[in-house]
Amino acid sequence: MLGEMNEKISSFCVKFGIREEYAIEYLEQIQQQYVKLCGFDPETAIRGRGHHKTIEQRHYDKLSEYISTLKKVCRTHKDMRR
């Protein structure tokens, strides 16, 4: 997905680093930068089925899903160590 995002923002001479593992903070930074570069406004995003979402919204939503999942895994891991 980051490869697709890099293609979208290539005109801004910005490229997100593709890694084996990602920190939550790094993904949040990518998401913030992507919103600024693409001019996507999460507050006006289309929700629900049957609506045509832009590619920017699809990327934003997928990143949000990844971040949420990573946070859940980290919480679970911390709880297991207690």
C-alpha cells in the first residue's frame, strides 16, 4: 500500500520509507503527512456501503485500520507481560 501512496505523492518529491516492521508513531506520521499532501479531509470522508470513496480515502482508512490493529496488539502484549 505504501508503494501506491508513494506513486500518488511523487509529484511532491516525497517518498515514505517501506520497511519490514512499522512503529505506530511512524504510521501516524505517514498518515498525517499523506492527509496534508493530498488535501484529503478525514472530517468530510464518505462512510458506509454503496458510496464511491477516493483512493486517498481508501489509503487513509487502511492506514487507520493498521494503526488500530497495532495498538490492540501492543495492549495485548503489555497485558500478557504483567
